[in-house]
Amino acid sequence: MSRKTFKRLLIAVFIIVMILSFYKLPYYVYRPGSATELKPLIEVEGAADREEGSFMLTTVSRLEPNIFIYLWAQIRPFYEIVPQEDVLEEGETQEEFDKLQFFLMDHSKYSAIHTAYEYAGIPVKNEYHGIYVLDIIEGMPAEEVLKPGDQIIKVDDLEFESSDEFASYVKDATDPITITFIREGETKTAEIETAPFPEKPDQRGFGIQLVDDYEVITDPPVEINSGSIGGPSAGLMFSLEIYNQLTEEDWTKGYEIAGTGEITEDGKVLPIGGIEHKIVAADNKGVDIFFAPSMKIKGSSNYEEAIKVKEQINSDMKIVPVESFEDAIQFLEKLEPEGE
């Protein structure tokens, strides 16, 4: 092969590699993310700085792979390849999915604040802002009008104080129903019919899964800066950091404590996805203790999955099962301070 031909071949290979590197495959690659200290992200007004250890949230990193990342993920431990169609609803865009994840993060903040303040014996006030559309049932009337992330503020010019009030009105209302909603900052009005639910033909509705949108008013005030992190799974750790700043004791006891789990307003800890990636992320950070949801779904729990991963990576991290915020606090009450 002549030098000129070899040079042309190199240029051709370079061009092909560049083209392939920019072409995204219809998959997501999930891998261990980070374990992030919460104190710099959460501020309760007037709280003393007395933490000897840290409470941390854990994340999962998501990549939209090119062919090279896809092939690399095939051989890497704790890299998970998932078709995009298994993540996105039919017709849902990546932008809509991300927007929903940020809303779920906001909702987890409100639930965490609610839990921490009530457990500390400090009253909170809810300021109601409307209803958000979380999901739409395929084939139901809402599919033609609404999208996940839409905020419904009125129905037939009526305002409601909860999604329960909304659902109760809709099931007995006369068609068509006029709804007013906000999408990407723009207020829209549309008419929509009700229809029987596929699995509950004796009940009627639009075919939407809803969640209440409200702001928690507290004294002292609290701010949570979650940045670009989405999803509801940081709720438990948010509540622990807030509670730690509200009370006199340092509940970290000098340990690096991470965990995961969606939290409800009444303090229950719900299971999440990606626990294996979060355990690896926490271990990489040198975490001492990890709180994992123990509620079982389809015969298994996040806690059981976490134990399996701990054994795979030969980690010394202690995995603690929790079903509620109170479970976590009771564990910390009995925990001896680090070094004693």
C-alpha cells in the first residue's frame, strides 16, 4: 500500500469514526452516578453547622449512547442498556420525560419537607397550586388533549383543592368538560369528553394519572437546591438532612450516610429503580451506611437487591432496610457515634 493510499484510508476511517460518534442509538445506558453531600444543597434558616458526618443522595447516570459507548457498555459491570421505547411512553419526547422527572423531584422535596417538619413537631402549611398530569392511559380521551407535565388549574371554571375533589367532580360531570391548563408557561383551554376506564368500566374519567401540586410554607424557611437532578428518589435523604438541621442532635453521628427512596407526606419510603447503580456509586464514595427501601414489589425489594450488589463488589458498607422515615431515625438513635 502506498503512503498516499494509506493516508486516504486513515482520513476515511477518521470520517467514519466521527460520523458514528455523533449518531445516537435508540437506547439509554444507565451506570453508577454520584453520591452527593446534601448539606451544601439544603439550608434551613438559622440552622447551626454541627454535622461531623454527611447525609448524601445517590444518583444514576444516563447516557444516550453512540455505537462505541454501546459496545463499551456491553462489557462493563453495572452498565445497563435499555431500549428507549421501554422508558418513554408512546409519543413522549425526551424533553417531556425530563420535564416530568423534574416535577417529580419538586414533589419529593415537598414531601420531604412535610415529613421532616412534622416529625420535628413543627407545623407546616400547604399552598395549593393545582394538579399535574403524570401519565395518560392509552386510548382514553385525554390522549388527544393533554400531555404529561400539564398543570390543570380549572375544570368548567371551577378550582379544586385536591386531585380527589377533581376526580369526584369529573366522574359525575356532563360532557363535554372544559379544562384550563398550563403547558410550558402558556395557559390553554380545551373541551374533553369522559369515557369508561378500560379496567373499571363502571367508572368514567379522562384517563389521566394525577398528582397534587402545592408549596409547603414553613417556619423556619427551608431551601433545597437540587440542580439538574430529577426524579423522586432523593426524598428520604432530603428529609433526613432537613431534620438534622431542625434538631439539636447531629444525626450523622460522624458517619458518611447515603440512601435512596421516594418519601410520602406521611413518611413512608417507597422503592425506586436503579438501586444497583446507586450502591456502586455510594461504595465508590466511601459511604459507611446506606438506607435502602425494604417494601417488596413483585416478591423482591430494593434492600434485597442492594445486599446482592454489596456482595458482588465486596463492599464493607452497611445496608439498612427502611420502610419509613421513622425506621431511619430509630436506627440512627441506636447508632454509636463514629470512633466510639
